[in-house]
Amino acid sequence: MGKQMTEMLKGVLEGIVLALLAVRPAYGYEITARLRERGFAEIAEGTVYALLVRVEQRGYVDVEKVPSEKGPPRKVYSLNPQGREYLDEFWASWGFLAERLDQLHSQPHDEGDRK
Amino acid sequence: MTMFTRFIETVIGDKKQWRDYKARARSLPPPYNEAIDALERYVMYFGPGDDPVPLLLDLLDLFEQSAADGTPIRQIVGDDPVEFAETFLNNYPKGNWIVRERRRLTDAINQAASR
């Protein structure tokens, strides 16, 4: 993944993770796997974990510890009402940005600027 | 080395938590123990100097789970370990000295801007 893409993704990854949790609850590894399925290929598991720690601290998710066959119990994250509210806000911000950028992108070139 | 002095005080205060952390970190299999040692060192310098233990325990959870799943180190930490460490560190309250310096900077600029 290019440096530019990585930088851009950094700002929206939290929203993406919450959007995935809105579909259904998941533990850390599942979220990374779902990200891969959706084409976000090279996101490190640690980065996803760091984001999960953050959304947990901010109170956007509820956490349940579920025993696993191997290793320590897994933390299963589910979006709570506060997280849902934050996600709505995220989509609104995204819509605003996407619209503005689209306008900028589709604007006819101003020949006057290009002497 | 005031940061370390403060750190040592913290450790004395929370000796048991710290010893538990160390014991769990030591019982991680290689190369996961090596990775967490490296991150621990970084956290001691740049992390929340007052109480690094909650952060280290969260990191430990990640590495214990990864060791159980056999996830490669590169897949956990990603291409840029510093970036990963910083993303992670941002989730925790900053150490006193960082908070103090930020306040000092903000106050100084406020004063300069008001002239």
C-alpha cells in the first residue's frame, strides 16, 4: 500500500472498524479478516487492535470476554448506542468530504491558470 | 533521567502489577517476547511515564493472542513499528512532563498571539 493511501486511511480507519462492527459483533482477528475481504489488504493486526482499545476507552463499544480453544479468552466487540451515534456522525462527515472533493475533481480545468 | 526516577517510584507503588506483567511477558515464546521487549523499551521512553502498566498489559494481551494464533510479527506490527507504537501510545493519557510541556507551549503561543 502506498504511503499516501496509508496516510489517508489513518483518518478513516476508526469509522471503517465501527461500520464493520455495526454489521455484527466481532473479535480483533475477525475484524482484520473482514477488512481484508473488503479490500483493505495491508492493515496490520496491531493497528486494528490499537483502534479497538481506543473505541473501547471512548465507550463506543461493549466488550464481552469469550473463552477460546487456544490461548487467552477473546474480547468480542459490539457497537453500542453511543458508538452508533458516533458512526452516524462519521458518515455525515464522510459524505461532506466526498462531495466537496468530487466537486473539486470534476471541476473543468481553468485554462487561465495554466500559462 | 527524571522520567526513570518517576518510573521507578511507580514500579515500587505498583510492584505486583509490574511483576505480573514481567512474568507474563517472559513466558511468551520467541519471537513474541523479543517484540514485546522492544516495545516495552520504547514505551518507557515515550509512553505515559506515570503508569505504563495498563498500556503494557494491553500490548501483552495482543501478543499472547497472536502467539496462540501463530500470527507473524510483521502482520501484527506492520511495516513501521514506530507508527504502530505511536498509534498505540495515543490511546493512553500522556505522562506529566509531556502534558506540562504542551500546556507551556499553548500558554506561550496564546500570550504571543494576544499582543
